[in-house]
Amino acid sequence: MLGLILWCDGAEGRALIWCEDHGDLAWYEAGSEEVAPVPVRTGDLVHVGVSAEPGLRRAQALRIVARGAHADLPRRLTREAAG
């Protein structure tokens, strides 16, 4: 599934992803199964697998499709929410 990185902490290998199915946001946290965390930035378009746990949707097997494809989206969403 495609997703967009809305927030990330590159040093910790964590990200919040808005997925194309418009379901709940997905949480990504680099795990031990990965050789190294995928270095993502806000606005990156990614391909992810998604699984559900009680109260949490997790993204895994993150792969970058396009760097910075929508880097301005978080700022635009914040501006729109402010009205």
C-alpha cells in the first residue's frame, strides 16, 4: 500500500504514515528484522505493509517510492486545520 510520511524521527527510525486506504494512520518503528532503519523524511511517498493491533495500526517493510514527493503537505494540512 502507498503512504505518505506525515511526521518522522529519523534518529529513532519512527514515522507516522497516512495510507492510501484512508484508514487510521499507521505507526512505523524500525525493527530488529531490518538491517538498518529506512531513512525517511516528512513528505516521502512510501510503500508499506500494514497490520492491525488493538488500538494501533503498524506499518512494516517500508520502502521509499519518491523522496519529498509531498514535502509541503504537513504544513498545508496544519494551515487548513487552523482555518
